Amino acid sequence: MKFTILIIDDEKNIREGLAANFEMEGYNVKTSSNGADGLKLIAKGDIDLVITDLRMPGISGEEVLAKVTAETPGVPVIILTGHGSIDSAVDAMRHGAYDFLTKPLNLDQLGMIVQRALSSREMSLQHQQLKHELEGSNALKTMIGKSPAMQKVQETLKKVSDSKASILITGESGVGKEVVADAIHNLSSRKNNSFIKVHCAALSETLLESELFGHEKGAFTGAEKLQKGRFELAHGGTIFLDEIGEINQNVQIKILRVLQEKKFERVGGEQTIEVDVRIVAATNKNLEEEVKAGRFREDLYYRLNVIHITVPPLRERKDDIPLLMSAFLKEFNEENGKNITGVDGRAKAAMFKYDWPGNIRELRNCMESAVVMCSGNEITLTDLPPAISQGTSSDSISIPLGIPLAEAEKAIIQANLAANRNNKSKTADVLQIGRRTLMRKLSELTLEEEADSSDEYV
């Protein structure tokens, strides 16, 4: 890593001499003749170490130190001082300076101090990177699923979450669009600020406009006091507009202005309010069709659709059903004070065959119902809702035409494992292959997590 050093000193010879010395050592070097210009360079965010004179006209080295310590912690500051100011330099050490050196300077000694300071800086940066990766990993834990479709969504989130671009999330009802919005906010640099959610379809036109932009006292009947809107409350953070396709043209125009100008007025007000808000919107509608039909503004659609994330329906990511079932089973066991250990083979086969038109929301409701109805240690077919339990036959599966051979093989193995209660030996016998062959195919088809490694049902 090539570090950048900033040298701030009002004495030209010292400033330029130090710059030449550290450039020869392989560092990037920037210089400033005064504290004010030096702070402007630091504010740009690409400085790894500051070397500053203590006594300068205007902004002093002490003030530079205070600003760096408060606004860019982790950037070490080395103080240069004359013999008559050693007490002040020692005081600067108490207030966060990495070290100090008296003039005339010993370049070898300064070089060693710089090396130690930058080693500390490198460790700090590595720690920050590790912390960021860990936070990112935790943020994605709420998005249960390891299917290729969900891995693609997660990889996209890692790339786009920390940008300022608006994001449009589309997908059927119940696929988890709000969970994706949560992850976007938690992966971004705005994560410590407000995350405001607005379900647009739940509010009338008048209420939605007031909810989003606030209102002044007396703006309409019942407006007894000033109320800040959701955009104002989300300043510095993220606002999530769920079911954006349901809003009318008047509200669309005001949202468009916020996207373009970062400005709006409260209902009944004249004061223009500026906000810094990242907008994430979601809909289960086809907004392109809504634009063609004249129900949604084309300019707003393109402003919202800078980054487009499509969340796949559950029927297209059935590999994730076991992980989702396990998570919901744990949740509802705790909620209902039960200790159900799993789902038996016939029930699991029925759940794999079902197409889940209500997606993850329907699966979650199904597991909650099954946990409540279950009187044994395992959820059985009779514990499932009739639409699922009666819509399957445990001795057959359906494979559509045109499906790739690998996917067809995966479906066959998956269904037989479920029908044989995850008994690999029995499944291998039924499929007329060796147990080792089955184990290899499980690994190749990434079905290990769906199959219990034990043979407890032999």
C-alpha cells in the first residue's frame, strides 16, 4: 500500500525539503503552507499521515490536531516544534498527537517515527475493513438463502448499497422486498442514521402527502400542530417507499422533485426544506406497463430505477426452502414454547412440490400454523394447511419439459430424499446407485444442507 503524507509548514525550505525526502522514500506527498489549506486537503479523505508545524500564522498545528482527531480519527498526526514550545508539544501528545519532534529536524529519527505511525495506520485500516466485512455479513444474515438466485441478489447488494443511487426493488408480493431494503440500509454508510419505512398503499392521497412531506399547523382540518414528514425525519439516512406503484400523480411529482433537487415544502407551507436522503422503492407492479398506461410518470420511473434489483419468487429458489423452514421452525418453537425437531419426509415433499404463490410470507405462515398444530416431535403432512397437504402425492414428482438435465436430476434426488426421510442408504437403493455415488451427487448439486447426514431411519 502506498501511503499519502501531508506536510503543513509555513517555512518553505522545511516544507519542500521534507516533501523531497519522503518522495524519495516512495511515499505520495502533499504540502500546504498553512493550516486552513491543510484542513481542506485532509477533508478530501485520502491522507494517511499529517506532519504539521505547531506554531503557524492563522490556524495552528494544535487546531489542525483537534480537527483531525475529531473528524478523521485513525489518521496519525506528528507535531514539529521549536525548543521553546516543547511543553505545548507534550500537551499536544495528551490530546492525541502520535509523536513530536523538535527543530532542527533529524530526518532519520523522523523517518522512523513516520514508519511506526504508518504501520499503526495500516493496522487501523485493516481493522476497519474487517469490521466492515463483518457488518456486511451480519446485514445479509436476514436474507436467508444460498440458491444461485439469492446469491446473485446478495452480490448485487454488496456492490450498490454504499452508493448514493436510488434503488428500485421489484418482485411478487411476499418475496421479501422489505428484507432486501433493510440489508441495503445496513450495508451502507448511512446505517447509523434513520431508516424510515412508508407503506404507500396503506394511506389515502391526502394522508400520504402529509405523511411524506409533513404539514404546517392549520394546513387542513385536524392539522392542529406542525408535523415533520418522513423525508424530513430520514435526513442523513434512508427512506423506503414500499408499493411505490400505488401513489397518485400529485405525490409522484413531489417525490420527483426530491430526487432531482433534494427539496420540498410541507403541506400548507412556503418554507423550502432541503434533505439528504437515499431513496429505496419497491413494488410488485410492472412499472414499465404502468408508464405505458399513463398511471406512473416516466421521468420518476427512470429516477427511481437507477439500480434495479429483482427478488425471485420462492418457486424459482426452492433450494432455499430447507433453510427457511429451519429458521421459521426455530422462531415459532421459541414463540410457542415447543421443541419440534424437524419436518418429516412426506411433509417436506409436499412443501417442495407446492408452488408457494404467496412466497416466503406464505411459507412463514405455513410453518407457524404447522408448529401450533403439531402434537409430536416432527411436523407431519396432517399438520400442514390443506392447500399444501392435499395438493401433493408422495409417490410422484413433476418435471417440466425443457428443464436442464442437472436440474432434473437434482429434483429427483431431492424428492426421493424427502420421501425416504433423508435416509441416504435407502435413497441410494431406490435410485439404484451406490451410496458413494449419491454422496458425490449431493456434493455436486449442493444438496448437502438439505440432507441429514445420519441414517437414523434405517
